[in-house]
Amino acid sequence: MTEHRRNGSDITVVIPTLGREILRQVLDALERGRVWPARVIVVDQGQCGEISAMLDAVKTRSFDTLWIPSQQTGRAAGVNRGIERATSRFVAITDDDCVPQDDWIERTMEWFKKHPEAILTGRVEAGEGAGVVSLVTDRRPRVQRRPALRFDRLSGGNMAASKAVLDRLGGLDEDQCLRTAEDGEFAYRALRAGVPIVYAPDVVVRHLGWRDEHQRSAQYASYARSQGGFYGKYLRRGDLFIALRTSVHLMRAVRRWILGALRGDREIACNGRAYVVGLLPGIRAGWRSETLQ
């Protein structure tokens, strides 16, 4: 081990996966890091023995790893099972298609020295491949202390918090009606509980593009229904702020659909249409949900 790659960061990295081979790129990036995580926990909902072998190989070369096979479905369940097994002071969360920058752990540690009780999130840049569906490229640091009307700044594939904060908030909502909006609901719940979200633009991951046009369209539809599920659960509780946010969200989706169509931008038009079509059915599903976080 070279001197600059020290293994004592007090950060556990949690990665949910369906057993995809691209996880190898994430692990390689963490091994190249200037500071290693205390441990990497991979929750494998594909229950793939090759992932276990991949982690064993990393463990012999560098940092500690743990493979957790799971029969559950949904990213929230995968993240939560990993958080439950973390014993370090801090937990960082990424996805199997998000490749951390070499200084990801190091930068995360530096920000926690200033904001130990906050939720930390960072930049998400386009990596290899085409058609990345979710990017965050703002280079200005921000601290958000209350919910915003448009959206709350938290990227599920690039986030971290203390184990104490995660335990206090109760982890991500595993309700299937908000399957791909679990990070948005978590951000809203955290801000309402008085936990700030710090956006650190120098904490960077690269989101790999692996979906074709049809898969991206399906993902936009899932985002829309899940966002609606999140809104529906809070509307049922009489949350007037979410009622206003829902109206803003729907108007912005109509605008994206129209502008995308007029400009010949199929990606933007597809995104806008997905939310116009899927948001209200999602709200209905969330309203009917019996699960409360």
C-alpha cells in the first residue's frame, strides 16, 4: 500500500446492485482513491456469486468488503440493508453505475469536518456511454435548510451522512409506490426534520450511460410515477407545501414536453411527457398506500 492510500477514513461505502458487471468500475475507482473507505458493503439483489468473488478479490488487495445477498427488490431496500450493517461514523452511498472520482472519500471527509450533522451530496457528471438520465453539474457550493418548491438538492448516487443521522431519520422509504423517488422523499423528510443538505461540488461521481432510448423512456416513466407516489403520500397527510410543489412540477413537465417537441429534442420531450402522463397515476397510488415512513 502506498503512503497516500491510507485505510482509516471512518466512512463505509454502501452500494446497492442487481449484480451488474459495471460494479467492477466502481470498485476499481475506490481502490485508486487517495484515501480508502473503512469498508465497502454491496447489497446484491441479483444474488450473483460473481459479485461476491469480485469483493473477495478487492478485500485481499485493499480495503474491507462485505457482500450481502438479498431477495428484496428496490434501491431503497438495498441501501437500508447496507446502512444497517455499517459500523463506522459516516456512511457514503453510491450506485453500481456511478464511478467516484479518485478523491471522493478524501473530499467527503473534509466536508464532514465542517458539517458533521448534515447530509452531503455532490456533483454527478456524465461518464462513459450515451444518454445519462440524471446529472448535477452546478459548481457552486450550497447549504439547503428548508424544502424548495422545485426540488431538493440530493443525488442518491452521490450522498453521505453520519450513521447517527441516518438512523434518526429512519433510512429510505421502501414503499414500492415511490420506487425511484426514494432520495427525493428522503431529502424532503430530512429538511423537515431540521437536517441540512450540503451540496459540495468537488465531491464528484461519473454516471455511466448504459440505457438505450427505450430504457431511458421507461426510466423517465418510473421517475414520474414514483415522484407522484411520494407526493400522494404527503398529500394524504394534508401537506399543503407538497400540493403547491405538485402544481409547479406538473407545469414544468408540460413546458418541457412542449419545448422539446418544438425544438426537436426527443429526450426533453420524452421526459416532459412521462411526467405529464405518469405523475397523477403515481399520486393516486401514493394516496392509497398503507405504508407510512
